[in-house]
Amino acid sequence: MEVLTDEEKIEIERRYNEIFDYCPHCRDDESRKLVRKAFEIANEAHKGMRRKSGEPYIFHPLAVAMICAEEIGLGTKSMICSLLHDVVEDTDFSLESIEKIFGAKITQIIDGLTKISEIFDENSSLQAESFRKMLLTLSEDVRVILIKLADRLHNMRTLDSMPEHKQLKVAAETLFLYAPLAHRLGLYAIKTELEDLSFKYKEPVVYKEIYKKLKDSEEEREVYIDIFCEPIKRKLNELNIRYSIKERAKSIYSIWTKMQAKNVPFEEVYDIFAVRIVFESFQELPEKNQCWYVYAIITDYYQPNPSRLRDWVSTPKANGYEALHTTVMGPQGKWVEVQIRSNRMDEIAERGYAAHWKYKEAGSDESQLEQWIKNLREVLENPNSNAIEFLDNFKMNLFSLEIYVFTPKGLLKRLPQGATALDFAFDIHSEIGYRSIGAKINHRLEPLSYVLKSGDQIEILTSEKQKPKKEWLEFVVTANAKAKLHDAFKNERRESIKKGQHMIEEKFNEYKLLPNPELFHKLFATYDVATKDEFYAKIGNEVISLEDFEQVIKTKRKNKIATYWDITFTKTTSLFGMSKNKKEDTEKLKQDVIEKDTSQSKKKKSLILSESVDTPDYTLSKCCNPIPGDKVMGFIESNSLIHIHKTTCPIAIKLMSNYGDRILSAKWTVHKVQSFLARIKINGIDRIGIVNDFTKVISEELNVNMRSVYFDSLNGVFEGNIDLYIHNASDLLHLMEKLKKIKGVNSVARVENIE
Ligand code: MN
């Protein structure tokens, strides 16, 4: 066991004592004693351990505690938990002993921290799911997340000593998950640092380049800002207002994203100067008035750009940010962005909610964080919510700017940019969402898909007869509305199951058949369904047509069903590590692959799935609706069922990048009898008889059956959908080519999602 040098011992003690300089909450005797105790336990437990950099391990928990104190402003409990955060995970020290010494609350937080690192540090690629779990712990105690962020920040600051491939993984994860989270919690400074550090490892060359350019232009910028600020400073001094003015340094990452988004060089992004004026509350006026007072002083000297005024004072952002932003014309005709904040607002902006707690007056702040956590929980607790989809929504709601709209009675609602009238309806109440038929926006009638703008006043029109529509999913953007709609469709599915069951029972009666397992097996195999529910639902929704029912039941299972179509799978090399369970799943699958392999080439580990009627192994996914002939892949769902996607399906692409270990390559082999539902979309110039031409062409095709046709014509242009039962992709392609040749047709395309 390595021993600490005397110098190191002194340094450890010095760093420990420094915490108290920044943590005013833990200076009383009782707190000091507890923090000391935690420090001693950690020091003892990590004894002899060193970080990759060679430093004594205890430097890390000390640094995390320091970040929590200095940069987030947390108190005694958080100091204790920071010091102990790696103890349970990395040493023999148990949670029980912590509980005995520090009590239940601290134990709960440390337990949360340990669990998070367990999910995260398994080299797994399941970030989205873990992230969801992590957010769930938010509701237990937000300190778990704050300390985890501090932990991550210190690891990022010391990332240099990690091997390169680890650096990239950690950097990507930080940029993808932790930085947005810090942003959402209002920890602006931490968010910025996390982004810059991640960027430094992900794009070292670009990072260095921007860094250098920033350095080179520093002096020039300072001179300009000095000239700009001179008259403002003079006036503020005259009025005896205490303030500080800083040039607002743009982060390297934000400069780069701007360069990317606008496709402009560094110089153009950096041509916008920004200063921040932080004043101390100076009189018996509300802070809001004081902000406008400072605004008035600035605009006495410089002309403001009215379109660039942002008032986050009257209406703070969802993450608690308050400030007044304006852009004015400075000397030499250059735009300068000015941010005006009180020192309280400034602290909230830099430190987020921790600062909120500090300033919280009784009853004045119906904490928005709590509201946010509440919303989050609602979505997370829905057992069917998909982690990746959730994360997408989370990120979208996060990055998009917010808009503010009003109810007819003038109540303010906050929604993400891009939200539609229907999102608003769901925000009011799910029942209003379900029954919406239209909206009056500023007294004008608009469709539900109307994209709201800040300041809109919205009245939702409802009807008792209205039912939720699948198309609505195409234009709602809030996680809440999406979740509510999915719920509703689940209920609808229950109804189609009932309907489908009724329909098939009638068929059985018609052919005097007694339902038995043998019969169901045959039907399942033919119609490519896994369960009775799926079977009934597809019949109820007319995805399965019972037209060829007679042919199916007369088919002898042995020689026909087994040949109608096959799909073969090969396991791709695992790209990522797997959790234990996943590993087992995959092992089992590999075993299956070998056992069921009926082909000659066992080496290829291919699997003919259509024969395994008893244990349904796969299902065609509804998002992209693959048909034989399409390029496809298999994805092992959590219930170990394999979903087949087209390789071009956006959902499949997302799955591939997130769960590399659950991908199977798949190939169609033979296909002869079964029909698949496909939809094509046609548009063109309308003329009399055109629909007739379509149906004629389709009916000439022997391998195609039409299920439904829908056409709409407006101002001489038509658009329509045709649903068809077809056997494979090449038949479909052939038909589409024929349809394209019809006079007036502009485009013919296959519709992926026909749910
Ligand atoms: Mn740690």
C-alpha cells in the first residue's frame, strides 16, 4: 500500500480546510463535526488509492465538495455526501454504517449517487435509459443530481489522464446528457464549462484554433468595451449606484455552434460584443423597476434595437433565469448586447436553483423547479414511455426557446417554441386535448396544428364527439401531449381487439371451425403475428384482411406456410459492453440461433424464423412497415421479441447508435403467399377520371389488392393515399412505376408509417 508523503498530507488538510471558506452553512460546531467525520471516513476508506493522474484519491471527493460549496452554493449535507460519494461504491464501507453515523437523509443521497454511477460506469451504451433513471432520482432529492454534476465536472477537469478512447466516451456523454441537465437546472457556469471541456476532447484542433483567435482578439475587444462603457459608468457613478460591468466572454463551444449554425467564420460570430451590468439593489424600488432604470441610462447614450429586447425580469425563464437583455448600437456602428441584472439575479443565473433556495422568500416562489420535476415525473412514471423518445423530447423542450401564451381569461402559459394549439389544449387538460376540434387564436379560427407565437391568446374549441387522431402525433411537440395521445391510442387498441375478435369468430362460425391451438398457430404464422391480441387488433384495424381466410385454412402447414417467406438473422459484432441481463439475453439468442439453424452453413449462424411458430420471435415494426424485399435489420426488444425495421428507418438508426449490442442483421429469403399492407401517396394535377385510371391500373396487377383509396383535391391539385395488400417490395415498385406514367401524376411515394 502506498503511503502519502508529508507534503501530500499537508495539501489534503489544506484543501479540506478551504471548503469552509466557501461553505458558510457548515461553520457551526455541529456541522463542522459531521463534515470532519465524513472527511475522516473518506480519507481512511480511500487510503492508498490513487487516481489515474497519480494524485491521492481523496483529492477527488475534496474537489467535488469544493465545487458544491463554491460553485453551486450547497450546505452541510451536501458536503458530507460529496466527501463520501465514492466510498460505498469503491471501498468496503457499507451504507449501513453510514446510516448509523449520519442518519437516513444522507444515506438516501449517497445511495442515489452510488446507483447512478453503477448504471453509468458499466461502459454501457444504454445512456438514455440510465439517464431516465437518474432524472427519476431528482424527485427524491435534487442534491443527488447536483453532486453528480459536480462529480462529473471534476472528472472532466481531470480528463487528461484518461486513455483517449475513454476521453471521447466521457466527453460525448457529458455533452449529450450532463450539460443539458446543468442548463435545465440553471447552472449556467457549469453547463458552459462542461460544454467547453467536452468540446476540447471531441474536437481538439478546432478547439485550439478558436481558443487562439479569442486570445489574439482579446486586447482589441477590451479597448472597444472600455470606450463603450465609459459614459455608462460615469452616469452610474454620478447616481451613486454600485455595480460591476464585465465583458461577457462567449464560450468556445457556443462560438463554434454559432459558426456551424450560421455557416460563418469566427470573425463574424465574434463581431457581436456583449457586456453584463450587475448592480446592487440601490433603492426602495422593486428590482424590476431598477432594471428598467439602468436600461433607461444605457439607451440615453445608445440606440436600442427594439427587436432584440428580452424581458426575463417580468417573466423569468423556466430554469429560473432573470435578466433584461437589450442590443444597442455602439461606437463605430457595432452592435453590443447588454445584459442587466441585479446581484441576486446574477447569482441565480450563475448558480441556478441553489441560489434560489438562498433567496427564497416565504410563499414568493412557487418553485419552478418543483413544477418542472412534477412534469418530469408524470412522463417518467408512465411505464410505457420510451426512454429514447423521452430523451428526445427532453432535449427538444430544453433547447428550443420558450413561448408565452394566454388563456381567454389572460392566464399565462409557458410552452416550448413550435408548440401548437393542440399542445396548448393538452396543457390545459387532457380531456380538452382529446375533444379539441379547432382553436380561436386571437379571435381568429385556426386549425389545431397552428404553431403558436408568444403573446397569442388561445381559445380551444371542443366537441363531445371528437376522438384523438393518429395524425395529431405529427404536430404535437410537448412530451405531455405525446404521452396523453399514446395513452388514448392504447385504449383504442383495446377496442380494435374486441372488434377483431368478433370478426374472426364470425369467420370461424361461417366455416364451422372450432378454434384450437393448432388453428391459431397456423393463422399466426400466416399473418405474421405473435399474440392473439396482436392478431385481433390487426383484424379490427383492417391491417389484416380476412379475404384469403379460406385459402389460409386449407393450406397444409408443413409444405406451404414454411415456405411463404423466411427471414434470416446474423448477429453483428457487439459494439458495446452489455449489462448482465443483456448478455444473458444475447447468449440465449445465440443458442437459439445455433439450435434452430436448419441451413447447411452453421458458421453463419443464420436462423429461419418462420418455422418457429410456437415461440414467436419477431414482428414487423410499425414505424417503417417493412415488406419482403426491403433492406431490413432486427432489433431485440426488452421483452426479447425481435422487431424488424427497414435499415433506413430513423427509429432503427437511433436504435443502432444507442443499443449496438441488440442489433441483428436480417435478410428476407423466399416469399410467396402472404400479403402485406402498404400505403402509397400520390399527388398531381387533378382531372376528371384520374381516380378511375388509378384503380384500373391497380386492378390489372395480379399480385396486388386494394384496401382503400382516399383522394383530396384543392384548387386543381389532388393528393391521395392508396392502401394496398402486396406481396413484396418489387411488386410495389413495379406498380408505382406504372402509376407514375398516368397523365397528371406528379409524384408517387411509399408511406412508411401507416399506423
Ligand atoms: Mn466520483
